[in-house]
Amino acid sequence: MTTHLILQQNPLPYLTFLPAMNITLLLTQRAVVLRLIFLSLFGSCVVWAEEFPSRTVRLVAPFPAGGGTDINVRKLAAQLSQLWSQSVVVDNVAGAAGGVAAAAVARAKADGYTIFFATHPILSINPALYDKLSYNPDHDFTPVIQISETPSVLLINPTVPANSVAQLIALAKAQPGSLLFGSGGVGTSLQLSAELFKLYARVDLTHVPYKGAAPALSALMSNEIQLLFDSSSSAISKIRTTRVRAIAVASLTRLTALPDLPTFDESGLKGFTATLGHGLLLPFNAPLPLVDRLNQDTNTVIKQNEYKNPMIDLGVRMVGGSPQAFHDFLLNERKKWTTLIRQLGIRAD
């Protein structure tokens, strides 16, 4: 037994176990006793973890090759490969909003040689959008570490007469429903960010879903739509042209890559955030020493300039921390977005 992801409304009591391994477990009292027995019989797993990895490690990414998130996972793979003196390959397994990749990892051995580079909606948003999933988001995975987060940026067409959040809100209130916002499809993070903005700002905007973020961005630049929330890693290159205008970033602090772009929080929408989290997960029942080893090594890598500097330039913020911190992030995001999705009655295509 080992830590697994529990994102239900009433998770089991938190019990701190083996503090030297720097991981908090969700175990019942009986499970703790079983763990002690297990470790007494199979203590050699600690030695095994110290020898990891002895062969190629596979990082499963739930998206196609190319784009900011793919750059992230490939930079990480390169640095882990250097640290371990072992090959780390990226396997892009796209489909079903991350479900194909998640199901593949859930079926893999929990030996560390198959690692899920997950985007947090797979565990925190999909359960609220889909009636059926090909994986169990609460019990199929072991959190290892949150690596980074990429905030959304609100982009508008340059013809829109607004240069700030306040001006945009005033315009939307003067013309209810007339401003169109795009997304990559129903239930995508682009739509959910905009829906959250509508609630915070108390404005009426009209949703126009597209088949992917790229056509939505093209629609913004041609003025088919007037607003679009896009990830910072995708938006930065467009912002530096005159074809779109950035209004604010949906994080609590400004981005190093866009120091002049204000946050929604400082623009009057207190506490407004919409970010895409990235993290590592192992299949359920991964050994504790392995989880701890991967956590420590990844924490080391994301502090290295070779990894973090290119990510910061793309508008990505490094996070790091413990497995429990990643678990808590996923839980909080589940609560936040499930409330919004249920309130609006959103169902994925």
C-alpha cells in the first residue's frame, strides 16, 4: 500500500508517517499497521529505490508533440536524464482530454519506469465534465510533485476599445451579450477561465466554441470574437505583435516574462486565478522510497537554470514541493472548478 490520490469531498484523515521520507499519507489506522509489517518484511525496497533508474524511463504526456506544455515535459526529461545518467523518453499519448494517457499510466507497473506528466484538469476538472472516465481519478494514481503552473492571459482584439480590466468590464456591462469570447471547445480551460471571469466581473459575454485553441486564436485575430483566455506560454509570442492585446494575467503575481502586464487581482478582481498545473504522478501503489526519490530529484531539477529559465521565459511559474502539497492543489482545484461547472451546467462535448 502507498499514498494514492483521494479527491473526494470527505477524504480519509491525514496521518503523518515516516517523516524522514517527507511524505504525508492518507491511511487508516489499520493500513498504518499493515505498512509497518510490510516494511519490516520488505525493507529492501529502500535499497531498490536507491538504485533507480537502471533502464529507460518513460514520461507519458497527455497531449500532442509541440506547444508550450510539450516543451516543458521535454526540458524536464532532458534534465532528469542528465541527473540520472539514464535515458528518459517522452511518450505523447493524446486523446479523450488526457483520458487515453491517464488510463495507460493507471495500467502500468508502479515501478517508476512509467511516469505521468499530467495537466491538472485530467484529475481536477474531467470528473465534473464527463459521466464516465476510463480511469479512476481518485484511486489510480500516486502524487509525486507539482512541477509548474501556467496562468491564463486575457487577450482581446485590438479594435476593442479597452486597455484595462476595468474598461473591459465597463464596456461589457454597457453592451450585455454583445462581446464574444472564444475557446478550444466546451469544457476546456479556455472556456472555464472566461466563465469564471464572467462571474467575478458580473458581465454577460457570449461563448463561441472552436475545435481547438489554434482556430480560436485565429478567430480573435480576425475579430470573429473579441476576447480569448489563452495560456501564457501560447500567448506571449502573440502579445509581442500588434494582432492581439493582453489585458491581464490570471495569477496572483505578475509574470517575469511580461512584467508590465497586471494581474486580475491588482486590477480589482481580488483572488481571481486561472492556471494550468503540471505535475508528476505514478500508478497507484508506488513504493514510498520511490515516490520520495522522484520528488527529491524533480525538486532539484526544477531549480536548475537549464530547466527553469526557458520555462520562465514562456510565462511558466516553477512550483515544486511535497507530494502532499500536490495532492492539496489537485483537491482545491477540484472543488473550485466543480462548483463552477455544476453551477453553469457545463458538460463536455
